[in-house]
Amino acid sequence: MSFFLAIKRSAIAFAVTLAVGLLSMGALGAALYYACYLVFSPFYGDLNEWRGDWVWNATIWAGMLWSISFLVAGWFNLQLERRASAPTLRHAVYAGVLWLGAALIWALLLMTSFEPA
């Protein structure tokens, strides 16, 4: 429990993002796909061109699963804070972990769910 108190802002962001991932009905997941668009577009194309029941499920799951990235980013931030790292470095690592989390989640979802039209 002390871990979650140490990263309380990230834990709150986790809970809020988990709820928003579900309640946005895929909008957050779609935004995350477009944040990683340059990585995935050569292989999977544009999200708007995908067809099938799997698309909506994947976008909802992407938004919800991405919330875990906040806990991971909080852990990295805590480790860097204990080492007295510069705030700029900590913020850059935090943002990088969030982007990498989105990319990894979409990679997993696309490898397991993608059905070409």
C-alpha cells in the first residue's frame, strides 16, 4: 500500500484513465492508435478503414489497458526521484513510458485481433 501512496498521482491517473477508457467507448483507444500512427500505419493502415466486430473491442481495450502505463510510469518516476534526477528527465521518462505503453498495447491487440478487410 505504501507504494501506491508514493505514486498517488499516478494511481489516481490509473483509476481515471481506466474509467475513461471504458466510458469513452473507444475514443481514447483510437486517440492512442493515432499517437502511435507512424509506427503502425505501414502495417495496419488507418483505423477508419478497419472493419469488423473486433475494431470496437480493440479500441475499448486499448484505452483501458493503457491505464496500467500510469502505474509503470509512476514507478520509474519514483526511482528517478530517489536518485535525485532532474525533473525534466523524470517528465521525459514519464511521457516516454506512456507512449511506449500505448505502442505495446496496440501491438499486442493488433497481433492477436487484426483481421484484414
